[in-house]
Amino acid sequence: MRTPAMISAAPAVLGTDRLEALAGFYAANLTLNPRFTKASRWARRVLAGPDHEAWLLAWLPGQGTELHDHGGVARPAAAAVAVVSGRLTEYTVTPGDFPGLRRQPLEAGDVTAVDDRTVHAMRNDSPEPAVSLHVYSPGLEAMRTYLLDETGLAPSRIKRAGEDW
């Protein structure tokens, strides 16, 4: 017979206000220097706890993500992003009969959050390198990528944390 102590509880999911506060705090207190690579953006998990984790990312001009969510149906994650240096652009899918993209420029010091169902992309559209700090709750297990065209949004593939990025 399983006792309550043997049953693992699902990790708590932090609200967007808390995620934004953590992203801003971690970004302001970074001790790790990011690396820039020409092949793709650089990503490193810098903190993991029971209810959230943080990743540091470095982006050269032109580098970005595909349209993606944060884990899909099994264990989706909400997220907050703090721009540490440089500039990034967030592209968020706007739902509807004819889905589109909303563009949001982000400068150093800006913090933004997405819920666990948002499909978005991040890109360094500027001529200078950029660094960002991402906090996920619960910890990020996977991202589903998507294609968007005139027919709508279609799932593309699943990327596993630490394996595919």
C-alpha cells in the first residue's frame, strides 16, 4: 500500500508576477559569463529548484528560436524572460480564424512573461549580441515547435530540454 509520503506531489507552478520578479532578480545578480557561438544561440541551465529553474541564453545577431510552447500537454511551464544586455524581439502567436504574430521589442532591463499555453519565438534582430535570463515553472522538460502559415498553426516537432537546445 502506498502512503501519502510515497506519492510524489506535482511541482508547484509559480504565477507570472513571481516569475517576473525572479527573472529580474537573477538577471541583476548574474555571476556566470555567457558564451556566444556562431552555430546557434548558447543556453545553459544555471539554477534548478523544486518549483522553477533558470536558464541563461546568449544570442548573436540573427539568432532566434522557432515558434514554440513550453512543454505542451504533459507538463507545460509558464515562463518569464529578463533581457540582461542587448535587444531581443518576442513574436507571439495571436489566435483566431486567421492567426498572426504580435511583435514586442525588448531592451536590456525589460522583463516579460508568458503563460503555459503561449506559442511564441524570441530573436535577436539587432546588430549587437544579446543576453537573456529565462525562468520556467515548473522546470522545462520540452518545447513543442510550430509552423505558422496562411492555413494556421501546426505542430512541427518536440525538443527535449538539454538534448535539443
